[in-house]
Amino acid sequence: MQPSDIDAVVVATESDFLSMQVSPSAVLADDLGLTQRPVMRVEAGGASGAMAVRTALMHLLSGWHDTVLVVGCEHAASHLPADEVRTIYGLSFDADLEGLAGVTATVLYALSIQDHMARYGTTAQQLAAVSVKNHGNARFNPDAHKPMVLTVDDVLASPMVSTPYRMLDCSLISDGASALVLTTRKDTLDRRYPRVRLVGSGCASDAVRLAERSQRGDFQAKSLAAQRAYAQAGVKDPAAQMAFAEVYDAYTGAEVQAIEALQLSAPGQAAPALAQGMFDRGQRLPVNLSGGLIGQGSAPGATGIAQVYTLLRLLQGRYHSGLQQASERRFAVSDTHGGVGTVCVVHVLERLDD
């Protein structure tokens, strides 16, 4: 495939304040030598990259284009002080009632998981197991920001940020970029590898303020987005049919909540399963082999695109050395959200063994 084959470009960046660029789609298209194409920028908080993939899919399904480049990037980590980033993220939830009062993203995520812990008995030790797994998976990913060898005790000994989250329960904002080409043209495919199709895309939203949700510890919009994606893909039993999952682990508890919302575990059972290693590398359904946001890094505009890239390569059997894992299962699921499970996007990929 050549640049001339690209019909349209969809760009994802989370915030003008983070990228310091008001019109990134035009700038990136120019940088890439893709002027004259239709371009657009997509924003949905942490789900920005996934929403760009969904937008490209709409382009293809409309019939207006047959080959779309999706690219996402962030570079806030290297040029903004931590206090400024913290303020920007506080304003990205509800600027009037929460952001200007000094509420941070970590506080809101902590409140959400506290509700989950109260109802299901989830423990800080179980949350720490997520950090150990994802930092550990990142050791096999040469593109990862935070590969680390940790124990549960290491996580529990790290400084408290907002109860129950300690420093090693949290993902770090990262510089990063990711790109995909989505196409309906079969003549451009590399026949050395199995074909992979994007067969399901679901999106849903929830009340911005946690207090206005019926269950603050559940990601109800994520559940609805997953149901829509699974229905499109013809998936009846996600826990039994998925080979891999890449979920939005902005915090360790968010991975617990995501696994349950995606129906990969029964409500209240994800945390014990994670602590027992049931979603580890080498198991039947590994979660966040890339390292997730915690291990690979959190570059919101790139994350949802990188997740699809990771699952594509895993299904084809050509991901990073040390993370290859053959599976007879043909489906994989990616999950992102903006806010605290507020705007959710779920994608399902299928490997075709023809």
C-alpha cells in the first residue's frame, strides 16, 4: 500500500490543552504528505483513539471511502508540568461543579472503586495484583513506558494518592502515538497472515457525575457498549469466545470494573480472578498483554488505536517476542472510556482462518 491509496484521515488527540495544537488533523495530514484528503479530528477523552477507529469504520460502511488512516498521538508528558496536567484532567470531567472545586481524576476513580469494594468485598491486595500483572507484561513490550518487576507488597508500600489507590495503582500520562489503516480492499492484504476483521463497534454514555448514577461502582455505559458490539459480532458468550482483551486500566480498579462490564467475569468476581492469575499471560483469556495503560503507558489519543493494533497482531500470531500466545478462539475485545466510564467504546475483532 502507498500513501496515494489513503482516501481519508481520522486523527485522535484528547485535548487541545495537552497537545497545544487546535487543528491537529490538518497539521498531521500535512506532516504525513496526505493533504487534499478529507481529514477530521475526533475527541472523546480517554476514548478518543477508539472513537477515531469507530469513525473510520463509519467512513467505510458509508461507502464514501475504502481505505482510511487512523492516527492518534499525545505528547503532554514531555512538555507540561504535572500540576498542569492534573488540573486539565480535573476540568475534563465536570468543569463547573467538580473541576473548579479541585477534584482530580484520581479522586473520582477512587470514589467509583470504593463503591465497588463496599458491595463486592474487593480488596486493595486484589487491586495490587493488577499492577503486578500489567507492569510485568510491559517487560515483553519494547514500546512500553513502565516495564517493572513488582510484588503485591511493593504496590501496597507505594505512597497513597487517594484511598484505595496508591502510586503504583495509577497509570502515568505518556507520550505516544499509534496508527492503523482500515480498508475494505482485499487486494492490499498481506496473505502471509490470517485476515482480521473489525466485526463489532459499540458506544454508550453515562451521567458525568458519579452521584447521579444508579450504581457508581459499575460501568453501566461500558456494559451497554459491549452488548452492542457483541450483538454486531455475533458473540454470545464473551468469556468463552474471547482469545484476548485489552481494557482501559487507567487505575487498577478500572480493569476490575471493565472485565465485569465486558462480561468476561461475573459481577464481583473479577478481582478474585485477577488475584488468582486467571487473566495472566499464558491463561485462556489474558488481559492487557501489552501492559495496558499502567504498563505500556497512557497516551489517550493513541490508546484505543494501539489496543486494536495489539489485538490484530495477537490474533495473527505476530506480536512482540515473549507475548506470542496461540489460541483456538477467534475473537478479541478492546475497551476504552472517557471520564470515569462516562463515554465508552468497545470493539470486537475476529480472525478469519481462510
